[in-house]
Amino acid sequence: MTAVAEPEVGKARVRKEDARLITGRSRYTDAITPPGTLHLHVVRSSSAHANITGIDTTEARKAPGVFGVYTAADLGVEGVGLPCAWPITPDMKSPQRPLLATSTVHFAGEGVAVVVARSAAEARDAADLVEVDYDDLPPVLDMEAALAEGATLVHPDLGTNENATWVFDSGAAGTGGSVDEAIAAAEADPDSVVVRRRLRQQRLIPAFMEPRSCVVDPTGEQITIYAATQVPHILRTMTAATMGLPEAKIRVIAPDVGGGFGGKIAVLPEEMLCLAVAQKLGKPVKWTETRSESLLAAHHGRDQIQDLVMSAKKDGTITGFDVHLFADMGAYNGLVGPGVPILGAFMYNAIYKIPALKFTCTNVYTTKTLTDAYRGAGRPEATFAIERMMDELAVELDRDPMELREQNWIKHEEFPFTTVVGLTYDSGNYEQATQQAMSTFDYAGLRREQEERRANGDPVQLGIGISTFTEMCGIAPSRLLGSLAYGAGGWEAASIRMLATGKVEVVTGTSPHGQGHETAFSQIVADQLGVPFEDVEILHGDTQVSPKGLDTYGSRSLVVGGIAIFNAAQKVIGKAKKLAAHLLEASEDDLEFANGRFGVKGTDKGLAIQEVVWAAFTAHNYPEDMEPSLDADAVFDPENFSFPHGTHLACVEVDTETGRVHLRKYVCVDDVGNVINPLLVEGQVHGGLAQGIAQALFEEANYDEQGTLVNGTFVDYTLPSAADLPSFDTAVVSTPATSNPLGVKGVGEAGTIASTPAIVNAVLDAVRQFGVKDIEMPTTSQRVWRAIQEAKGHATQETPVDTHSPGAGLGSIDPNNPQGEVQ
Amino acid sequence: MAQVRVTVDGVNYADDVEPRTLLVYYLRERLGKTGTLVGCDTSNCGACTVHLNGRSVKSCSVLAVQADGGEVTTIEGVARDGNLHPVQEAFNEFHALQCGYCTPGMIMQAIDFLGDNPDPTEEEVREGIEGNLCRCTGYQNIVRAVQGAAQKMKPGVPAETPAPAGVGQ
């Protein structure tokens, strides 16, 4: 008997990928410079909306080191449009998004021409010499104004600024009741209430730390594209389709990628321009953006207006929820931009037994940077809406907000539960996560302190915020994506190659950019094949190494990609068993596989998997009816999403004299199913929380009246620093997912989805006593202070949006008042 | 062109550079020190932090010529004699990095910070690294790592972790 090895899964393994990254042995795209590389710089529009009346490149062409200055016409790419893979309705409008604007620019930052030079510095210098004349048109900035009769049209040929309107109605779908009836009934019933609110999701910028970059090398038989991307496989397919090249002639490599958060799922005009120039000049071409370019021109996220109507009985039972959104697409459709709000459509009922739900979303074009996926994509917006509304209902009914939630949520014994939108939640236990979180948080104790501070009129008031969230992730069942008109499937691919020396190469179609796939996937394979963790190598991110895949977004890598790897391992074991039985002269039925060894039951005869692998390699002796290989491929298409959930509790101190919000305590207990590596799960939750909290407190992309982004640098787009955040108290509980053999659920987006409403609920909880009803995000000192003053009937002065960012982070300095914010 | 003589990670260099060349681009493009990264253009993010004459600087806000006659240490020169620096070790141990892009700058800043404050509180660490931005970790494990490294670096606690294979070649 072999001693049972300690399972790898569940161990807090430190990451194997760290060794390179902590010593500077990294390979981000900008470090890749093949000999002869030329550098491309984009001349960008300074105007949000204008006709281009002239482009003079004469001086730029004469500048030192310049190989060429090109407009779309010069490159012959006027007819090329960037793809949108998610036509959400059959009549969705799809304006062509050009690689470079030709006659009209539609947002500030849109490319107009490119300069190609020997060095990046020479390209930038020469770009300053390109003269572009603009004839300004009125910017289109406000979504509702954009939809009004007579509004300036972003794309006049479309005849409207409406991209599409997408509706889900549980009554019409037969998955639930009619919201209209529920609300009408509540309005007519003295024992019911109807709560109406308008909430705003501000515009955010993903702000991954590595600026986007690509190198297109045309010098081999295949054109190689190195790109700072989350989606090398999608980029390959889309490049072929966009540029009319055979897919087999394109190789995409995503080397080390410095964060993405949805911000790197795009197909970029710059990538296609580098390709066009590389083909034209026959030399490698590199583009690396500056941070300011990134904030200006890389896609943004969120930016919705949410009109919400909730009906409930006075005993607290919710009877209907009507959701109407306006979603700002910016100037064009992103790769999946129009579908981002739709990813939230099925989450507005969240963990609650809401009997009727209607979701209507109107996507609108404006002359702003386009929006697309940002961590959570649709689900943070949904969670914010429902969790804010639960608090609004609690206030309306004078109920404890947690008690009201519990009254309405799905009880643990009711799983699997089919919701009002027709999704089946496979597992969860909201009571368990909540009890643990409430106890760690000391909910009762903090409520007491809150009462005391109120009673004493303390200038620092306490607020407690709750978010009991769930989300759907692990994108996704392909058939379901098909029913939503998404342009691709949601499967994932894996291959396992058993090397002669007993080492294992695992190929995944997912494409990590910080998540720790190498470590987590190695743990899974080590357990399944019974090989040492160190013997497993995870390969990814190169379409010639990993030819098949759908990449990393939507918390899918483990729950889809990890299961593909698991399934491939089962196939390897099946083949190895057959060969082992042959070598041991035993029946397969008499073999058992444990700890990497095929043993003949009841004997001490057996073979280690490495011995079987060697036998397959030498192929001197193997059964007639098998190939001499143990390698296996698998493609996994999930049957359902995964539904992580959790209870998040925030305690804030609000200084009522300055409006400053101090996040004092944050506790969350998340159920992400079985945990492969607790260290990685904790890291994902921490990072997710920071981004969700930053939406609530710090970040917003601001445009002035001319349509110019006014906080497009890290000076004034206020990412939180270490000094702006507390330590979080995070924990996990586990109800295994039943939709996959590892029982895992996604974790990458959970923290971001959950945390934003917990913070805003807490801020409001502190200041409702003064009559404050809402504060838009980010809830900066200025906004909180103003809300308190206005509620008290004091006059406040409006601060123009273009003076500085509203961010309250320590990095935020008001140029008009560098000594600090004086209210 | 201006001449710069500088020692970087123990090697002496003498180069002609354009006077406007920033130290970070000299390191990356001329010397191949691509372990030092560029994350912004306003000296806010700190990804490019290196040591110049023993103190941390954001190498995007220093001209290469300002380093003339000086000694620069980058993330690539921190592990010595095959041993990781305790701060590097702690970043791995405490899972203080995800995408790794802020990591070189964070480590260089943390080393400098611990030189000034060898036994910092959590609050002091948070303030000490606030000039370095991270978008992945929420900072919590970075703070833990810096405090963990402080313990390792106390007098009498030798750092004996061998560097990972391939380091220091």
C-alpha cells in the first residue's frame, strides 16, 4: 500500500509564476523588440465630435527617423470596421468603427493618423507635427438628451442615437409573473408599497497597470502578433475576419499580461494598424500606449442610468421589480459592449424570490470613449440596483435591512432553485454566509455604537452597509449564449501531453493575466494524475502552443477551463489504464488507480504512471487496439453558469463636518464552492473588493461640456493607493457547485460585484438621519458634505466638473487648491 | 548627446544618450533591464521605481544624465549570490502579487522604506508605499509582505532562500 498523498487541491500553495515576476525576469509585450522593429504612434483627435477638414503630414514626414505617416486612406483600410460580436437584437444598429477616423471624429482620443518611426520617441515627436483641421460639431454627452427628438446624431446615417433596446419580461417569457400587474396591484392595495428610485452607475476606467501594447512581426511564414490581451484566441479569429487574412497565417501570443479586468478583451484599432503597417513595410511594428492614451482611448466601463420600481407588501414580501436602464455605449460598439448590460439582466432578482421581473435596457450612442467589459460587466450594476433597493425598501417599511433580505431570499433547503428569469441556482447557503459574516462583523455591537453616536450628535456618524449578493459567472453554456445572439460559444479546451520523462505539459485555452492559473491548474492535475505538483507545466497564451480556446473573462478560467483540464486528465488515465493492464497482464477491471499508481487489486503488483508513460513512449509493447500515446484533448461546454454568493458588510465613519468617508471595517464571507487554492481565492477577493470600493468612493471618468475627458491621467483619475484602503476581513464557506465535477464556482469578479452597494448603503445609513436620500457615486467628501448641507436646507455652490476629479483618494490634488480640499 | 557613466546592478556602463532620455528608458532600451516597468506618464504609479545611490526613485522622473557617476540597483540586481532579498521572498510567501506589473517597483520601494523604518505598523506601511499603485491585490497582501519581510530582516535573522532557477545568470 502506498501512503495516501496529501491532496494538492485545497492547499495554500504559493504561486509558481512568482519566481520570474519578483526578480524582473518578466516578459510583458513592450519588452519584445525584434530586430528592425519600427514604432507606431497614433495621432488622436482632440475634439469629441468634428468633421476633419484637412490632415497635413508634410512636416511630420520630413522628421528624423520617420518611415511614414499614414491616414486610413494611405493604408487602404477605410473600408475596415472593427468587430462587434454581440448583436443583442436583430435590429441593433452597428455603425462601422474605423481603424482611423476618416471624415468625422466621434470621440476625443479617436485615432486620425499614425506615424511610424525608428524609435518610439521619434514617432511621438513627429506626431506633434501632424496638423489636423477640425470643424467642430456639437458633442453628444447626455443619454436622455441624445434620445430626444431633434438631438444631434452621433451617426447621422443611423437616424437615431439608440443602439438597441433589449427587453426581458418574466410574464411574457413564462418564467414568472407580470411586473405591470404586480405594480398596478400594489398601487391599488393599501397594504402594499411601491418604491421608485433613479440610480446612477458612473463611468469607470479599468486602468490595468500594464498599458496596452502590441508588436506585429511579419517576418516569418505566419504573422506573429504579440499583444497585451486577455483574449489571444479571439484576437486571432477576429484579426483574420477584420483584415481578411487566413486565420492559419496568424499567430497571436499573449506573453506576460499586466492585468486586464475586462479592459483587455477588445480587438484594438492599434493592433490592426500595426498589422497593416507591418505588412506594408515588411518590418516588425510596435505600439505601446502611454497611460494618458490608455485612460482616454481604451474602453471604459459601467455608465448607466437605472430607473427602478419595486413593489412589495407592507409585511416586506417583494412582489415585483421593474428595471429600466439607459446604457452609454460611447461612440461605437465595443467587441461585446452592447451585451454588457444584458449580462446583468438575469441578476436583478439576485438571491431573492421575486415573483415578477422586467428588464428593459436602451443602449445609447454618445461622443465619448466606447464602453465595454469591466470587472463584473453588467452584474455589478445589477447587484448595486437590487442591493440599494433592498435598503430603500427597508427604510420605507422601517425594517432592519438584513432581516428584510432574509425574509425574501431563497432558503438553503430550496436549492436547486429556478428563478424568475429561468436560471437554476444549483447550490448556496445564504443563511450560513450571513451568520458568519454578522458574527465576525459584530453587527449588533456596531448598531449600538451607531445609536450612541446619533444620540450624542457626534460629528462622526457611523453607517452600516449590507450586500448579500450572488452572480452568474463561468461564461458560459454555449447554447444559452446562442439564445442571446452572442457571437461565439462558451466552451473551453485543454490538452495534456505526457512527456517521456514523466513530466506533464498541460495546455489551456484560458489566458491568465495575474490570476495564478499555472499554480491552480497544476494542483488539479497533480491530484488527478498522481504526479508531483512540480512536474506539471501549464502552457497558455500562444495560439501555436494552445491552438484552441476562448480565453479569460467572466470568471470562467477555473469553472470552464479547469474542468476541461480535469476531463483531459480522465482521458489520460483511461488510456494509461488500458496500457497498464496490458503490461501487467491483468484485466482493466482488476486495476485501481490511486496516487499515481495502477495497482492490481489484491496484489502488490503495479506500475507508476511514469512507467506507463515511458512504455507508451518506447511503444515496444502495447495493445493492438490502441495508439501508442496517452495524450488527450478535451473541450468542456458547461451546462450551467456558476453562482457564487456571499454576505458583505461595511462599516463607515462619516465626518459630517467635512463629508469625509472613512471605511473602518469590511467583512465578507463568500461561497465560491470548493476552493482549489485559498491563497489565490483570498487574493482575488481582496483585489475585487478594492475595485468595487473604488467605484463607491473614489473613481469616475469625467467629461466636460466639450466632451473632453478631464481626468485622463493617474494624477486625477484616482485609483486608490494603499493608504486609501483598510485591511479586509475575508472568509469563505463552501456549498460545492453541482454543475461541475470539481464543485467549483468563479471568484474573479465576486468582490467587485458585491462591494459597491455595501459601501454606498453604509454611507447613506450614516446620513439618512439628516434627510439625505441619495448620494451619487463616487461618494466623495464634497458630495457627502453637499448632500448633508442640502438636506439641512443650506445653500451649496456647484463645483464645475472640469476643475478636478471628484476622487477623494490621497492622490487627488485640486489644482486650484493644492493645499487640500476646503469646503 | 551627453555621456553618462553609471553602475547598474554591479556593472559599469558608459554611454552617449540624448540629454532628454529618462532613466527608465535608458535602463530598458539601452541596457535591456526590462524588469523595470513603465506604468504611467505622470510619476504617479511607481512601477518604474529603482534605487539611485541607495534611495528609491521613480526612474521615469529622473533623466539618465542625472544618474551620471551614480549607482543604480534595479529589481534585477536585488537577489545577491543566488539568494532572494527577504522582500522578494515575502512577496511570494504572502501572495503579494498577481499580474506582477507593479511588483518590481513595489519591491524596490519596500526595500527603501524598510531601510528607514525597519519595524513598521500596518498604517506606516500603507503610507510608505502609497506612491506605488497596484490594481490587482487591494494592497492587503503587499502590506503583509512588507511587514513579514521586516521580521525576516531583523538583526540575527539570516535570509537563506536560494533564488529560483535561472535567476542571477
